[in-house]
Amino acid sequence: MIEVRAAGGPLADAAESCSGVLGPGRCRVIDGHAAPGGPRFRVVVVFEDETQQTARIELHEAPDDALRAARSVGFASDDTLVERYRAIGLIAAAQVLSIEPDLARKPAEAPEPPQLAAQEAKPAAPSGAERRGTWGLDLAGVGGSGLDRGAPRFGALARPFWAPFGPVAFELGLRFAARPDDPAVSWSSVSLGASVRLSPRAFPLGIRLRAGARGALFLASTDAGGESDSSSAFQLGPELGAELSWPEGAPAAAFVGGELEIPRPRLRVEVRGREAGEVPSVVAGGVAGVRLRL
């Protein structure tokens, strides 16, 4: 306990500001001398002039009332009396703490929030592979229109892809197809394109739309009548496709789809002056295979 005594003035304000530092109720006001066995520290405030602009603040310690600290302080003329006494209380508390630092008032600890039974789920940080994107390879069989007459064409497709983010992937398609008929016709093509996944990633059935451009080397040959002959041409055009895959997101997933190609220029095949067929202006085909994630 610390007692504050002074000659007049709002002593309660001094005691209140002192307790604000040291703790509630640790500073109180007395008049005159305290009884034996009272507080350990006593603060004596003596104003050195009638205007109370200069004060001497003394800290005494029981039991022999020894002087432990003293300080003179001056106030501005426009300071109110209440402000001066509050300052005196703060100075007195500082004098006590210079001797007994452990008396400093400890701030009340904030209560810990109750533990929640269910915490809000936080999205997992993306792994290094997800930040770099996903690489994969499609391997499939392909089939579709050959010439406007005769047998269809069949072949194989290898299509590496890279998905840098979300549902978008960039693709490079390498394919070869031929038709088992006379004249024999083959298509060797390279395509560049992109696909977008329309279904949610967690959904087991994947739905994709694809678009790109395809360049194909067209080669026709015949051995009819014991004489061989061949001719080649290059075609270029856009391609569109749609595919379904299952199970989506697995290391290996089966897929099936359809595609359309619009090759240009239009090509007509003739064998010894006789028309053998024409490449359709819109070529429809199908694809079925497996998608591997690397």
C-alpha cells in the first residue's frame, strides 16, 4: 500500500492516477501521519509557492520513514489543479517502481477463446507440381471419313498436353491414319490446340471441349494393273472436338470423343484419269483411348 499526503488540493486524483499504474486500491489518501504498521511507502507532496506551480515529491519507506526518492516538478500556468495532482500521482508511482519494479501492474490477460468443435476448413496450399502445371499424354485410336466413297480411315493418335492452371490445357497432336482400299490413302498430321474442362475437378466424369488447327500430309497411291503411282498434297484447317473421360483426375483415365476437321484446299483423287474419290469438305471422326498423367 502507498499513501499520499499533501497540503490541500484534490488528493483523490493523485491517488487514482497512482493506482492506475500500480494497481487498483494500492494508493490511498491520508491526512497527517499514518498509524504504525501502515503502508510500506509514503508519498509527501510539498508545494513551494502559493500558486502551486512548483512541487517537491518525496518518497519515504517504513518503518523508519527513510527518504528513498525526491523530485521537484514544475507545472505550466494553464495546467488545472486536477491535472497537476494526476501528474503527481504518476510521478509517485514511478518513484515506487524505481525501487520495487515487481509492483508494476500486470495487464489483465485476455481470456482464451473457447475451442471450436469444428474449425473452418482452409484450402490446402498448392503443391509444387500444381504450381508448375500438369503434364500428360493421350494415347488413342482414331477413325473417320476417308474419301467421299470407299472405306473409312483408321489410325492412331499420340497427344501430349500441358495444363498450366485450372481447367485449361495446351495440346500437341501427332496422328497417322489410312484407309484399306484402292487407291490407298494415308494422312500424317500435326495439330496444335487447347482444351477446356467444363466439369468440376472433383466430379468423376470429365467433359472437355477442344479447338485447334491441324496440318496434314495427304498421300494417295495405287498398284492397279501392275503399275504403281502416287501423289501427295498438304492440307490445313481448323479442328473442333468434344470428349468424355472417366475417372477424371486419376493417373490413368479412359476417354471417348468426337471431332470435326475442315481441311483446305479441297482434294480430288484420280487414278489414270478416272476419279477415285474426293476428300470431304468437313471430315467427321471419333477417338477413344487412355489419358495418362505424368
